[in-house]
Amino acid sequence: RGHAIKALRSVEPSEISADVIDRVVQSYGSIISRVMRAIAASLSMICGGVNAYSRHSVQLKMLLLTAEQLGCERALLCGYLHQPLTLRDPQVACRVSKVIGARKLLLGSAAASSSETADSPALDSWAIDSGIVAGMSGLFPALDLMDEPLLGAAELAQLESAEDAALSLSSCSAPQLSEWYHLLTQLIDKVHQHVVLNILSTFNPAEARLTNRTAEA
């Protein structure tokens, strides 16, 4: 956190570059990765040495990584909220595109779901959408960590619509990032709910199922 604050204070807001934003994101990312490893290790000790490679343990790690990946995407956007036209810079656009690609690998893409028609065969979760393996529904179903995609097609469609509008080169006006930012915040909260349910089920599976049904209602 100290490195992030120092990096931001060393420049004026109008001079914040992609490199500065990357250093800030990396500083927080390094700290959060240690926190995630500590959570996994603590649960293993509390539960008497849970198998680190069990479906439940791997699911928790994947959920934490997914929440952090969405957080990285939001952090990048946060750095450009005050100067959205920077997204038209090739270096920045390339950086953001890499983060979007990582998210689509984890969570899938609404574009793959919408490509199904009555005349085309249904694709399985390993299908490739625009060069992204498991682009149909993400890695959670592909790795048998969940029966269904972590996020629904409607949620992904709304997020991808917001990102497409922001990254469009056909508009002369400055990109609108606020909707994209707020949608990411909502999805991060939803992933965190899955994290809580996973941890609850480690100690009390019945309580976790009840909490899950209540949340869905």
C-alpha cells in the first residue's frame, strides 16, 4: 500500500501514466495474493489438514483468484476514470484487452452463449469462443468445480456491452467508464458471496446450503 501511495503522490493527476497505474495495481496485487494464500493455509490448519487438491479447496482458490482478477480490471479502470480518452492509447488498450481476456477465460463470454441457435448444435463448456478456451462458460464448469457457470449469461452480456461501448473507436466522445466500473463492483460482490459460502460449507455444509437457498430467493 505504501508503494502505491508513493507512486500516486509522485505525479500530478494529469500526468498519471499507464506505467504508474500498473505499479499501483501490482503493489496491491502482491499484497492480496499473500492474503489469499494465508486464507487457504488457515482453513487447512483449522480443518485438520484439508487436502489442498480437493475439489472444495481448488474451488475456493479459483473463486479468490476470480475476485482478484475482476478487482484488477476495476483497478485499471479506476486509474482512467478522470481521463477516459487514455483508453484510446494503443498501450493502454492492449493492457486492458489482456485483462478482459483473462476474465473471459475464467468466467466465459456471453457472446458464446448468444451464438447458439436452433439450427446450430449446442457447444459444451470446452468450446472455444474467439480464441478463448472454455469461452462458452468459463473454467469453473470446464474443471468440474461447478455445475453451472459462476456468472449468468445476462450478467456477462451487460458487462460486455458496457466494455464494448467504452472501447468503441466509432464514437467521437470520451469513453463512458462508470457503468463498466459499477458492474464490475457488483460482480465482485457476487463472487465474494460464493467465497463466503465455500468457507461456510467447510465448517457446516448444511448451513451453507440454507444460506445459498436464501440468497437465491
